[in-house]
Amino acid sequence: MNAHMDHLGTVARDESSKLILERARDASSEGPVFLLGDLNSTEEGGAYLTLTGSKYQDSLKNDTLANLQALNETSASAYAKQTGLPIRTGEGSISLPTHRVIRPGKILENLQKQQQQVLYFEDASHELMTRLKSQGALGTLSGPYGYRDTFTSFNEGDNEAKRAPIRIDFIMTLSDRNIVIHHYAALSNQFDDGLHFSDHRPVLSRISWN
């Protein structure tokens, strides 16, 4: 499915997302559904939240730096457990060899999600199989490649320049099958001489499913 939602009408975007989600759920019985396009909605916007079921509303920004920090902390914690030495894993915190954090509320939340049969779209950027998630599998990335924002406008004289840069272009999947996002990237939209060939950056992803 491909969509280019209205850039002015909030109600139009919200209703469009509801219709797309309804059609996608109907089509998902035949296989995975892919949604690509300019939603003119950021991750905080109603259209994005409707399509994803607000799954990522409380997520950390899924950029490469955040993934690298998480990878470093995981490696440090593993080292502490292996060596028996306390390791500083973040600002103002130390991981001890016996350190374990149990969050009952989070466990309950995950169980409730597993019980839910209602399908929502998943954002390829957030679902990327990183080195941390794959436990260092060959060919995996530390995080999304390239830029985070996808809309840049053409230049300062562009009427749309005031709201740029923002992320409004997405690749999403909806399926009850196991989908793996191998690569995700937002590439440059400028030639070597600085000329923009588009006011949006190309968004690419390599996906497999079974």
C-alpha cells in the first residue's frame, strides 16, 4: 500500500489512517501488508499513532547513537557478570555482577500485548534487527543507517521550510507472521553540488518474512 496523506487536514489524516488500517487488516489474511509513503504525520501525530497502535509512543528515539549506547551498556553488564567486577554503564549508574532489574508492570504489559489479536502496523525503523537484538549476528547494523529526518524542504525560501527537518516518511509492515527488518536507511536527497533532487529523503529497507 502507498499513501500520501493531506499536509494540512489533521482530520483527513486521522480518518485516512483508520481506513488504511481497516483495509490492511482485511488483506493481512493473504500475507504481510506493507505501507510506504509520506504520512505528513510525525511519530507524535495522530495518524502515526493510529496506524501503530501507539506502540512506539514511549520509545526512545531509535537512532544509531541510542542503539550504540544500549549495546555498550549490555556489553558492560555482561562483562560485570563474567568478571565479578562492577562496571559503570551510564551516567550516575553502576552495574554490579548480581544486578537484575525486574519490572512487574512491564511484564504484565508484554503479556497483555501477546494476548491481543488486533494487528497494527510496525515501523521498520523501530523494528530493525540491530546488532544488539541479534546478539552480534553478522551483517546487522548498530542502528538505522543515514539520517533520521526524512523531510528537509528545498531551501530556506520554501514555504515548508519552517517545519523541516522532520520524519514523516515511513516504511511499515502489518502481519501475524515473523517479519525481520534486516536493513533500514534514510539517504541523502542532494547531489554533490548541493542541489536537492527532492524535498524528501529516500527511505529504504530490506525485509524478509516466513
